[in-house]
Amino acid sequence: MSDDESADEEIDEEVTQSALVHERLRESPVRRWVLLDGNRYILALSLSIVVFATTAVIGLAGFIPVTEPGTATTLVAAIVGGTLPFITIVLAINQLVLSQELGWPGDLAGRFEGMRSFRRDVESVTETSVSPAAPADFLGLLVESVVDRAASLHQEVDRTADPALTSSVADVVDAVAEEGEIVTDALENADIGTFDALSAVLGHFNGAHRHALRTLSEHHRDELTDEAAEAFDELLELLEYVAVARQSFKTLYMQYELAYLSKLLLYVGFPTLLGGGIFMMTYVEIIAAVGDPTALVFLVSAVVTLVFLPFIVLLVYTFRIATIASRTADFGPFVPRVDFEEE
């Protein structure tokens, strides 16, 4: 077992059971694809195929009497009745999105000024005249600056006479550099959309780095040169900006995703209600016209899949929204995820 794997196991043993804990990203690629990175349309199609196949198998086994119209229509009617509350869900989602978008001129001007001030602060500490407007490029600038400042900090601390401090800083710098490389590689392949940029930093550059650096800086303040102290402060400031940028892009993504989800539910809900209603009214005639029980099984399976589609769409999008919310829950100076040995 490598030293890195041993260190990872030690970290995992210290993970708390806090409700704010977000999982580390050493999970299986399949699970991450399902929860985060996977195309939602492909995932919805896959679940629809599962519903269709399951219903067809049960029907072909004889457990669904498709030649009796009452059984099939009762099932479809129950699912269609459950689809109607989606109207309330759509209205609630739109109300949530609109509550963040609407505002009076003073409120909107304050929000705009806050975003502009944040960009100016980032431009100042990264020594950039104009920061990128694309989320992926903006995060890339911050991550690159964090890695550069960490390397500068290492050089400055090397000049001190405390080998313990030098070793501790080297460990933190190595961790920052490793995460910076992972995030940079992910951002290079990211599209302009905010989710790709947000996905790249999920689980990286959390508050643990800042806490470790702040602890070292405060405990060894008397031993640091002015240049080393300044390097500590700049790196801490950059890590704060990474956290703020991540939460900002999370907010933008959530607003877009919720608005898109409400629109998609309306698109899917109308044909579901229409198709389910037509099926219930005509199934008696369909039985007489088709006659073949096998064909009726596949027909009923297709209709059941259709009326389940709104639930499937809601499920696949809620997976990603809830996962993002849980994995960015440790925003701020507190780190509920790891029990630190403060000494």
C-alpha cells in the first residue's frame, strides 16, 4: 500500500458523522456519473428502459392480466393521478427561482456591486487587469494563483530555522499542488456552462486547507519573516476567494437547473396526462382490436413508462441538485468534515 493510500485511510478514519459532511471524491466513476456528471437525458432514458423492461417481464410472466381492461386502466389512472401534484411542484420551483431573480433597483444594484467588488478583489490579489468572465476560466485563474502562492510560501518558509514548520508547510503545499493539478485538468475539459466548472471543484480546496494554514501561521508567527507572513496571508485570501467563487457558481447553477427542471416537467407532464387519458378511454377497444396478449403487454408497459416519465425526470435532476448541495455544505471557516488534532 502506498503512502498516499495510507494517508487517505487515516483521513477517512477521522471523518465525522455531521449532517454537513460531504463525501470524498474517491468514489466509483459509475456512482459519480449517476449523481453528478452523467447526461440527465441518458440517465432518464436508462431508467425508462428499466421501468419498461420490469413491467414487460411481470406482464409476460402473467402477473398483469392485460386482457382485463379494469386492471391496466386502474394502474394507469393511479399513476396519472399522482402526476397532477407536479403542477404544484412546478409552481413551487418557479416561485423559488423568481424569489432570487426579482428585486428593486437598490437591491439589484447592491448585488451587482458586490459581484463587481469581488472580481476587483480577485484581480488585485492575482495581479490580473481583467479577470475572465467564463466560470471555468475564472476558477482556473484562482486555482493557478493558489498553486503559485503555495510554492512561493514554501520557498519563503524554507529560509526559517524551524524544520518542523518547514515540514508541515511542505505537506500542506503538496496537498494544495496535488488538488490544483486535479482541478486544472478538469477545468481544461470543462465547457462554458457553470456545472462543468462547479463539478471540477466539488470536494477540492475545502476549509481544511485554510484551517491548517491559519493554524501554522498563528502558531509560528514569531518565527516567520515578513515575506513568509505575507505569503501566508495571500494564500489564505486566495483560498477564501475560491470558496466564494464556488458558492457563487453553485447559486447560478441551481437557479438555472431549477428553472430548466420546471420547464422540462411541464413538457413531459402534458403528454403524460394526455396519453394516459386516451389510453384509459380506449383500452377496451384496443383489446378487441389487438387481441394478442403479448402485444398488449408491451403496449401496457409503454404506457406505464410514459406516465412514470415525470417522476423519472424529477428523480434524475434531484439526484444532481441534492448531491451538489451536500458536497458544498462546508462553506465558510468551519470544517465539519474532519476532526482536527489542534495541538
